[in-house]
Amino acid sequence: MALSIDGTGNGTIGNLSVTTATGNIVSSGDSGTITNAMINDGTIEATKLSGGQTGSAPAFTVRAWVNFNGTGTVAIRDSGNVSSITDNGAGNYTVNFTTAMPHANYSVGASWAEDNNHTTTGSVTSGRIVNSYATGSVRFHPVQFSSNFYDCQLLSLMVIG
């Protein structure tokens, strides 16, 4: 697909016309216009998402998430924006981000299960659980009911903010 620009700075990309004066992109034969405001405002609203979102509250996305095995050799099962897990000792993990967070004031949600049969499960919500927030990583500790740190087979963590 070729980009063609005329002497005024306007042009076409395939069947799209680009008008630099307004910054708008219009599909030939289409009545719809995509404006810079639609693309560049950085706000995700329910009307910009697909699906059945409703309401006027802003929608926020998960910036990183991971599901991993924290026993033996730590192994990531699946993840998004997580490059690796560092095993710092019993029940002591650092989740390293592929792309850094814009600041260290994000929120962390986590859950764990002691084994694959989901026995002894819990939501990791105590302030003691997250040890340190950094733009490139977050360090956390699953806590056993006796308040001891321990390795878990099923660990999940997400970062919002």
C-alpha cells in the first residue's frame, strides 16, 4: 500500500485520505471521520470499547499480569508485560515488567493457592504482602495463615494504574 502526499501536505494511503490541516483521516466513500481527538486523547471510555460496557465511570486496564508456579524452579505459565519472576527465597517473589510502569503508585491484586487442587487458597490483600513498588518491578510475599511466607504452586498477580 503506497503513501502519496501532494504539495499541500495532504495525501492518501490506499483508500484513506489524510488531511494534515485538520489531522483527520477519512476513508474514501465512507461518511465516517476519525479525528485526532478520537485517537490521541488517551482516555478509554465504555463507548470506545467493544462489548456491553455501560455507565460513565472511566475504564482502566491491567498494565501487567502473570500466572506462575512459585515452587521449585519458578515458572511463568502465562503473562502480559512480565519479563521474568525472581525467586528471592521462600514465598518472596519479584515480578519484573517488560515495559516499566509510568510511576510506582500503582495498585496490585494477587491471589494464590498452595497446590493445583486449590487447597489452602486466599486473596493476597494485606499491606504486608507487597514489599516494594518500583516502576520496573513489584516484590510480594504470599502469607500462610500462620503469617509465614511460603512457596505456592498457583500464583496470580495483576497491576492496575
